[in-house]
Amino acid sequence: MLAYIVRRLLLVIPTLIGIMIINFALTQFVPGGPIEQIIARIEGGGDVFEGISGSGGDELTLDTENSNYAGARGLPPGFIEELEREFGFDKPPLERFLTMMWNYLRFDFGESYFRDVGVLELVAEKLPVSISLGLWSTLIAYIISIPLGIRKAVKDGSPFDTWTSGAIIVAYAIPGFLFAILLLVLFAGGSYLQIFPLRGLTSDNWEDLSLIGKVLDYLHHIALPVLASTIGAFATLTLLTKNSFLDEIKKQYVITAKAKGLSESRVLYGHVFRNAMLIVIAGFPSLFLGIFLTGSLIIETIFSLDGLGRLGFEAAVARDYPVVFGTLYFFGLIGLLVGILSDLMYVFVDPRIDFESRET
């Protein structure tokens, strides 16, 4: 198993480099880069994309004599060249990419173009919010979905299975952002009750609270965002667990175990559980990363949480490339490592699995 883990870790490097190559190449063709963003602000504070689309008239047309950037008319050529040197755009793309990857391999992500703050410092500042959403949502989804899915499998076709399936389908059909807005309206000072706070993870007086008070205040703030993040994952995981257990319950070894006089609980948790949980564990990386990365943007925006989702989105809009590529590298590395962790969990649940023998 050690050799398999080493091979997987070694594959992380070329995979991560491939991800960065594709995204770096795409940014070379995306209009409205950092230089154009600064020029647009200097020229009148307008949106840089107005100049790209041509809606700004003659004032934002390209001045080929002074600059290659739209909207640069009236700015000294020396100023544009100084901006290019400062951001490193005076070098060829290949040289910029190699320099960036060399720095990233040493975990040197540089500083944000527009915030004058190190990328690692920004990520460390926003990380607790995204970890809170991803970790709590994933744990709650598994804690509720696995027992519920097992119960539905055992009671397959019963009234309990029917009405819980209806509730799960309804929950799955509701978009996460719509459910989040509904929670705000109902419980966060909208048109009805004001039970939960509207924004943030902690109150303004959090530092003055006792340890128990800090924990309760944190849970009070995180309750609605976690609930909104969990609803979609909860529905998917419950049905996945039920179907997995149903497939195992119908197999011959289960019938044989029952014929030998073993109790239902012993058959279910002593034999079926190990095999049925494999497919559930396989979905752990995608579930966690889906909540931690993609789903966090909408939830963070609705509940005014300053996490990695909003950071990445705002950096992409502002063309803050150090933050964009730094967070992409960070997210990609986490995703690849979580994939390895998933394989280790396979072996932990069922030691009979041997990845090394499958590769030979």
C-alpha cells in the first residue's frame, strides 16, 4: 500500500502542472487583464469591458501608437511600460508560467495585484469560513443520510420509505440559493422571524464572550448557511446509501447469514455495512469539494460570509491573477490529496481491497 500511495503522490505533481497549464493558457485569451483594469479605472472609473465591447465610443478605442491596451489613450507610454514591468507582463508567457510554477512549488504565491496583501495571507484569512461550511455540511449530511438511507433500505416499500422519499425529492429539487434566501426571509429578519443573524460567522463582541459563549455564538451564526449547504448533499447521499444497501441485502451471502440464525442487526452492520458503504465513501471527495469549493460561493454571497468562494470569484472578476492562480493551485492540490484519502478510506473500511495487486 505504501508503494501505491507514493505513486499517487508523485502523480499529483504532473496533474497539478497540467491543470495550471490549461488555466494559464486560457487567461492569455481572456480580455480585460490587470493592466486594462487599472487603465479603465484611471481613465474614468468605468468598467473595462465597456471598452472591449466597443460601447464606450471613440473615447475607449485602441490607440495603437501609444499602447496595446484598450482605453489607454492619453496615458504616457512610459506609464504603461512601468505597469507591465511591475506585473511581469513585459516577459514572454512561457517565462512567466515557468517562474510562477517554480514559486508555487515552493509555496511562494506572491502578493495580490490590487490588495497589496500576500496570497497565502488572504487564503489563511478566508479559509476558516469555507472550512466551517464544508466540514459541518459534510458531517451533518453523513450523520443524517447514512442512518436514514439504511432505514429506508430495510423498510423498502413501506409508508415510511414512501413519504421520506417524497420529502427527499422535494429537498433535492429546491435550488440551494433559493433555499438559502427562504431561510433568510423566514428566520433572519426578513418578513417573519429574526432568530438567526443575517451575516458573518461571529458577533461584534465575540472576543468579550466566554468560551461557551463563543461556541454558542459561532453555532448561532453558522446554522443557516450550513443548513442551506447541506440540503442538496443530504438528498443525494440518502438515496445513494439506500440503493447501495438494497443491492447488498439481495445478495446470496445475506440470505445465507440469515438462514444461519444471525440477527438482522448483526447481518446488517456486521456483513452488509462494510460492502454497502464502499460506494458511499467513494462519493466523499466530490461531496466535500462540492460544498467546500463550488457551493460555498453562492452561500457565502447570500449570507455575507467572507470565504474562499467569494475571494476566488472577486479575484477572477478583477483579473487579480496571483489570487486566481494561487487559489486554483491550492484547490487543485486539496482535490488531489482528498482523492488519495478516499482510497485510504476504502482500505480502512474493507481491508480486502488491494490497490497494488490491481495495478500489477
